[in-house]
Amino acid sequence: MVSGARSGQALAEEVLETAMRQLSGDGEALFTGRDAALTRFAGSRIHQNVSEHDATLRVRAVDGGRSGVASTNRLDADGITEVVARAVDICRRSAPNPRPSPLPPANAGGMSDVGYVTASAEADPDRRAEGARAVIAAADGAKLDASGAFSTDAVTMAVANTNGLRSRHDVTQAKLLTVMTGPDRASGYAQATSPDVADIDAAAVGAEAADKAVRSAAASDIPPGEYDVILEEYAVQTTLEHLSWNAFSALAVEEGRSFMELGRRVMGENVSIWDDGNDPSGLPSAIDFEGVAKRRVQLVTDGIATGLVHDSATAARAHEPSTGHALPAPNTFGPLTWNLFMAPGSSSKEAMLAATERGIWVTRFHYVNIVHPRRGVLTGMTKDGTFLIEDGRITRPVRNLRFTEAIPEAFGRIDAISSGTRLLAAEYSGITARVPALRIRAFSFTGATAAESDG
């Protein structure tokens, strides 16, 4: 990552050490620097290319149970002095927290560039435009309109605290997504994500979205009810993303809003889920926002709840080390899983389809919300390719349906898991997951209004 003539690493070190010298008491400083570039297309035309460099310093001053947080993107000497002074003043004026978040020790940190690919950091507009044109060509060939974006990012995150901790992680991400639309409510979606821009096969992304859109035209209604489903990887990723908000956090368990009870069976014995920010087959994030090196956490093992993610606050109360899953201070939400994995099986989507007498093929979900955190009940809509399965084959497209389902219970009814997995990124939260496709028995669809079906 480059900021003027200085690398992001050098800038991060200079800014953090300046902040540490300014702090008169205890505290931490978090540097985040990002070079982001985006080529956007709509109506099957490239219409925007933007790039942005931003770097931010966030300072947390700590005095016993009191703390104060301030941030700035003015990183000259005066800007750093001013933000440190604001954090200290806020700390002095704040009420004591009966459950403070301690500063991590020096040995909790780490340095990493796993997931950093120079080609992604240096990708130019021509590279992204070439990918966008490949997607648009697939849409043109099928008489569809394509919209979407091809982004390439390079990020440096670094943390220092007054205990002597020094941490840094440099990482890149390339992401191409598209939605194609056509007559008769036709729509199709596809996405590819990787730390390495060379892994993005734009032609394949375009072909996948076009195929879904062509086959989804002239969809018709089916009644709500329980159907066997094949969830493509997009739908599985969104499901795990929403479980991450509530299920896998130690704070969620403390507050009684999670179904996770360690040692108890919570899903089927063919389900294993874990979080690993150091696995290069994912989209790595090797440290958290407190600078703690991330640990692999086995969340569900053969259907049994076996682990939770911690930040420094929950770890201190549990008398355990942090697993490296803290969000930026001030944080009342608790720790969060960012790098999820679900174990593959031995099946394929083709075999799942052939084994389904009557069911629904789901490409992806959207408008998903948590209905009952304690039971893991989610509700949301299907989108961009929902099809009726009869006698082992897809027979026709169906209009989008609302599902309402207790996911732990549904994951207890999985009877096939694909051997292949895909790395996918959430569109807004940044949570990533490498997941297989699933076949689930008796998945509950509760209907949809006409407006929802067309959404």
C-alpha cells in the first residue's frame, strides 16, 4: 500500500509511535489505512471509476474503569496531538465502566502479510474495466442488462498500546459482483472474491449471472410451506453472516441472546464451523482492532458447540485469553467472527438436485433479519434465481419467497453437503465465509407479498 512516497507500513509506524509519545497515561492507538479503487457499471455500461486513499488514527485513553475514544484522519503532528488530547479529556469526563476492557499485553500482538498480493494492490483501472467488459459481454449475449462493480483494495491496520504491544496486518481484496436483469422479472447474481485479483474469472462471473437470469424469466407463484431446499453458497454465506452477529460471540452468550451452549449439540453431526483469520484460503484478517493476533476458533464441531470468540473484555471475565475478535473501541457489541469456514462434504449440487423429488433451489437470500436470537430464527427473501425442483430436475422459476427458519434446527436437517466450497464476502458488513452448498429437508417458507416477490 502506498501513501505518497511512503509505504503504509512506514506511515503506520510513524503515526502510532507519535501517538504513544503523546499519551501521558495508559491507552492504545489504532491506525487504518486503505487504498480503495472501484469500477462500477450499470445498464451494461461502465459509468464510474473512482479511487480513494484514506488513513485514520483512533486513540483510546484508559484510566482504571474510565476510557475515552477519539479519531481523526489528520495525521500531521498537530492532528495527532489534538486527537490524543481529546481522547484523554473524554476519558477524564467519562463515568467509570464496571466491566472495563483491559489493554492486551505486549505478547498478544502479531505482524502478518498473509493475504497481501501486490498485483491486487497495484491493479489499475484498465484491469478492472477488462473484467467489467467481460461481464457486460455475457449480458449482451443473453439480451440482459448488467450492473455491478469490480473493486480492488489494499489495507494496512496497525495497533500500538502502552503495554508495549505492536501489531500490524497488510491485506488485499479483489471483488467482482454483478446483477443481471431482463424481461419478465428475470434476474441473476454472481460474485467472486479473493485476495488475488488474478483469481477473479470475470467471464465465469458473467456467464453464471446470465444463466440464472435467463432461466428465472416469467417466474410464477408456488404456495408457502415446507420444502426440501438446495441452498447455493451465496445463501449459506448470508446465513452464517447473520449467525455471526448473535450466535458465536461470548458476549451474546453472556447476555442470553445466543443458542450456543458449549458441549451441547446445536446442529447436525455433519456440520462443523470455525473462524480462522490466518487461513490463506479465506480473506485473512490476522489481527483484531485491539491488535490481538487472531486464533482459529472451532465454533461447532460435528454439530456440538465447542467454542466462542472473545475480545479483551469478555476474555477477562471468562478468565481466558482473547481470541482476537475485538471491534474498534468504543464497542458495546462484543466480539465478532469475521473469517468463517464451513466444512465441506462429499456431494455435489448435481447429485443434490438428482436426489430431490420436490423442492426449491435457492441462489441467495436478501433482506435477512434476526427474529429470535436465542433460537437462531432468521427471516428473509430469496433472490436472483429461485427455482422449483421436481423429480430430480429444475422445472420452472418461481417468484421470490419469504423464509422464516430456526437455522440451528435447519442445520440439523442437512442431508447433503457439497465437496466444493466458495469464498464469498458480505456486501456490506465485511464478514467473509468459505462455504459449501447444502441440501436441507423441510425448510420453512412463509409466503411473500407481491412487492416482496418482485423486490
